Amino acid sequence: MKIAPGGVCKPGTTRVNKTGGWRTYRPVYDYDKCIKCKLCELLCPESSVLPKDDGFYEFDYDFCKGCGICANECPKQAIEMVLEEK
């Protein structure tokens, strides 16, 4: 197989291939603490934080890699990283 310079896979393949399978920790919301500031959605490098109709958010665990940026940046500590159970 020949690999093209500058890349090892075609663009957009992470939306086809579920990349959350190797996660060690997963984010979990405490909706009582959430102030709907959108920082989690804006800062997620995988776009795994999805808005819900009620203004809160949910995680797309198929693509969340468990980096913890959302939990680290949440001003109200409404997101906790918990050990992934398989």
C-alpha cells in the first residue's frame, strides 16, 4: 500500500469510523450544575458534544475520545470524567 505524502487516511474518515472505542474515561453531565454556557461544545476537538432541544448537551460516545477538555474547562464543574466500564 502506498501512503500519500502528508496523510495516512482520507479526510473525514473519523465521522465514518467510530473512534471512541479506546476511551479510558468518559464525560458525564450533572445537569443541575450546567448553566448552558456552550464551552463544552465549542472546545470539544471531536465535536462529540451535541446540543439537545432543552438547551443542555449530550455526548456522542461513539466519537468521544475521553480527552477531558470539556470537564477541565467547564466553569461550573458540571462534567465529571468517570472510568469507562466495558
